[in-house]
Amino acid sequence: MAIDKKFQVIFFLVIGFLILIFIFSKYRINSRATIQKANLRINAGKITKPLPFNWKAFAQGGEETGVRMLGNVIPQIAGFSPRYIRIDHIYDFYQVVSRDINNNLQLNWDLLDQTVCDIYHTGARPFFSLGYMPPALSKDGSLVSPPSNWVDWSYLVQKTIERYSGINTRLCGQVTGDWLKDIYYEVWNEPDLETFGKWSIYGGDKDYKTLYYYSVLGASKAKNVYQFLIGGPATTAAYKNWFQYFLNYLNKNNLRIDFLSWHHYSKNPDDFRDDVEKINFWLSDFPYNRYLSLPKIISEWAYDSNPNPVAETDLGATHSLMVIKNLIEQNLEMAFAFEIKDGPTPSWGILSYDGQKKPRFYALKFLNLLGRNRLEVDGEGSYVKALASQGYNKISAIIINYDPEEKNKELVPVTFFNLDPGSYQLSIYDLKSENPLTSVVTISNGQYRRFFDMSPNSAYAIELIKLN
């Protein structure tokens, strides 16, 4: 009898195991079967919303000290028509702060001015990360320690704002007036990271709230300045505890904040969209709802927070396009692509150290083809997505096959409809160069259709310019 029971137990275990295998196999077959192929349809007659151009922002990290890192890439970056360029290490890399023989603070802006002028020469405004702690101020000489005297830090912030937002300031021989308005000052860079000081949001000797308090105190003392913006916390990611403790402190002390910022690095483009949505959710309840309308800024973003060969590849390029496609949907002021150029060794750059263009450069350049108004797109697939727009006498579209596993290849029909009849110049760009394939097409029935052979991590930009 005992043997029969054992046999029954074994029999049912085997049957159960076989059922699980069957279910799993069927799930995998169904999963493969549910992959949706794209059949893109772009409605040239239906505007959905204005495009925010929130991607026209770039960040340069601290790759080298004592050099003008942007000096050899000004024309390349100017081609993006950037709104802002973010720089950090402004106090240590550019030797701004020293003391004289009487131990009085001395400020020298000459080296920092050179990089700021390089930014202006690209057509952008500067976005300053306020850091790091000058050895002349630091209590132990470290770049990531508190100052010996917080009054000195406040004074430094005050003078930085007076220098780069000053009504009487004149930079680069000709930069003055409106160009000095709406400059951003972000308090520190990734304060939660060990490398940059491991500041705490909970209190203690290295309390980020104290750092922010004395930064805002300095900003409040700036005289004869144009409108500027100060904010933070520029953490390595959007952390709920950081945001809420930080905003509780601001609320309690009635401190100024003009924008909220954070960084994000992820292989999944959807994560960037989710960040904005979850921050909005955190801010939806009292007492945080008073900050809900603040501009939100991702002041660094890329595929990986560590140097990664992906930055050199088409995968990195299509990842960038997918991130931006997701962020266009969000109420986001700016997202700063990290970074403009490599240091002496390859890193995150969209350009190499000597200014050579990588696939990410060409991908981001696609976005320059987009016009002011976004158009309706139907027929996206599981992998292939698209953006489309209307500008003056032109229709533009970007199609993207982002596939980290490098398996999805498909022939994608792209149909433009509701086009005005007439002749159009058709230009098609890929990720390999800036020179498009061009031809003239005649539209008589309001429709143009073309097939694109989309290999994994390929992207194309399509432009139809009305000729008559």
C-alpha cells in the first residue's frame, strides 16, 4: 500500500512537471507570435501637439583639467542649435578660487570664461553645476568636503551669479543683455555618490540641505543680475526619499527653488519616461504639490553610467532616439545628453576626443529635421517606432528599430497620407553619414509610400520638402 502511494505521488509530480513544460513552451510560442510588425502611417494632415525640443541640451563631464574641452568641437555642436550646455568642475578645473598672503579670497574667472565663451559660440547658454569645493575653501583640502566657513561658499555662489548673470557683465567681447538671462545654477553634481562626497539628505556633517541653504543664501545676495534659476538636487537617480526630504526642508524654511533635477542612466528607454511620471506622482499630494509645476530637468542621461563601448555603436544611437521619443511625451523642461566629447580615452561622448562623429551624433542630428508640430503616427510595432512632424513646407519622420538583443529585422512600409499634391524633394538619412539620398517625387493622390529594410538598431530620417 505504501509503495502504491509513493508511485501515485511520483506519477502526479511527473504529470505536473510535464504540464508546466507545456505551459511554458506555449507561452514562449505565443510570446513570439505576438511580436507586432510595424506598418507605419503618418498623417500629414493631423497635428497632435507642438514639439517641446527638450532634447536640445548637452552635458560635458570633467574629462580634463586645464584645457578648453569644447574648444575643438564648437562647429559640430553648433549644428544641433543647442539651448543649453551643462558643465561641472567649474571651481576646481578652472582655478577660480585662491587666497592672497593675507588669507583673503581671490576670484579669477579667466579660464572658466574661456569655456563659457565656447558654449556661447555654439549658440547655447551655460548651465552651471556649482562644484566642487575649492581647496582654498574646503575644511580638509578635499574637493568634496564642506567648507571651513559656509559664508565663504555663499560668497562664491553670489559672485558666480553676478559674473554670469550680471546686468553689467560683458563676455567674449559681445555677449551681454538677453544672452545672460535665464542662466541655470545647479547645486552640486550627484551629491549622493561617494565619488562626489556622499552628501546626506538626512543631516550630519555633510548635509546636502545645508549645502543648498548656503547656496541659495549666496544667490539671494547677488546684486544687479538678470533673472536666473537655481535648483537641484542633481542626484544619480530620482530617489523618492531625497526629493521628499529635500522639499520638506525647503517648505519648512521657505527656501527658493526654481527647478528640480536628477540624472538617469538606463539601457531601457522606458525608464526615463517612468522617472518623470513617478516624480509627478510623488508631488501630487500635499505638501509637495506646491512644487509640482516646477520645471523638471534630467541634467545627465545616457545608456550607462560607466564608460561603455555601446556609446560607439548603432545600439547607442537608437537607444538615444528612443529615450528622446519617450521624453517628448513628458512635461520635461530639458534632458541633457551625456556627454559631448570623450576625454583622452573613449567614454560616453557623442564625439571622440578629436571631434570625430559617432553614431549617436548622427542620430541626434536627425532630430534637427523635425518641425514645430508633431504629427499623428499609427502602426508602430513591438520594435519599430516613429516620430513625425510638420514644419514650413515640409514633413519629416524618424523611424527607429531599437533592439538590444539584435534579433529583429523587418521590412517596414512607411506611408505618408493627406499630403498636398505637388512635387517634393525627398531626402533619406541613415546613421552612417550626414549626406542623404535625395530625389524628387510627385504626389498626385495625397499619398507617398516607401519600404525600409530595418536591421536591428537601424534608424532613418525622412524629409519631404514641398517644391511647388
